[in-house]
Amino acid sequence: MGAFGAGTFDNDDALDFLEELVESDGSGTLIAALDEALAADYLEMPEASAALVAAEAVAAKNLRPVGDLPPDLAAWAQRSRFLLTEPLLSKAIEAVSRVGSDSELNDEWSVSDAPDEWHAVLSDLKERLDAS
């Protein structure tokens, strides 16, 4: 049985993307995940999970990390030398909103015992991305 919980890093798809992201240089992998989340007709679970991890990476770069940020992602955010721009923050917020409304991940949480817990995680992430 794989990992599956309400937190961004509590599922196997997210952990797989996290590993890919922290092994990358720069922001290409991160931006590709956000772009895919915004361009797809329907977000399957792996792509939705990747978008949330990418958004958490943007939040960490914005000095607003989640409390349970994996140490390897914290180190990646610190060593990555890309510019954190308003358009990137907006893209991350938009991707989180998309995951929370039109994705397989949202569909799964909608029929779970704790949909409010998952939506609270997304709301917290959007607030941390929107903080100036």
C-alpha cells in the first residue's frame, strides 16, 4: 500500500516528483509541472500531485514554507538560483486552485472521509503563496 494523506507530501506521486525536482537544476522541472497543471484538459493524480509539490517549492523559495517541508526540498529551494517573480507566484496559485477543483486528486478527496482537511491544506498553500 502506498502513502496517501492530506498533506502535499503524503502520497507516492508527490514523493516521486519531489525526488525528480530536487535532483534538477534551476526551475525548469518546477515550471513544467505548473504549466502542465494549467494546460491539461483533466489533471490525473500524478500531475496534480506534482503541481502541488511545485507550488510548495515556490512557497519555500518565497520564504513561506510549510511546516513539514522535506529537508531536501528546503535545500533545493535555497540553492536554486531562479528569480521568484509575481507571474510565477500567480501561476503557482492558479495551479493549486486547478488541482482543488478539476483533478483526479480532488475527485478522490471529495469522496473521502476528510475532504475538508485536504482543502485546508490547499487553502494554506495558496495563502503562503499570496503573502507579500
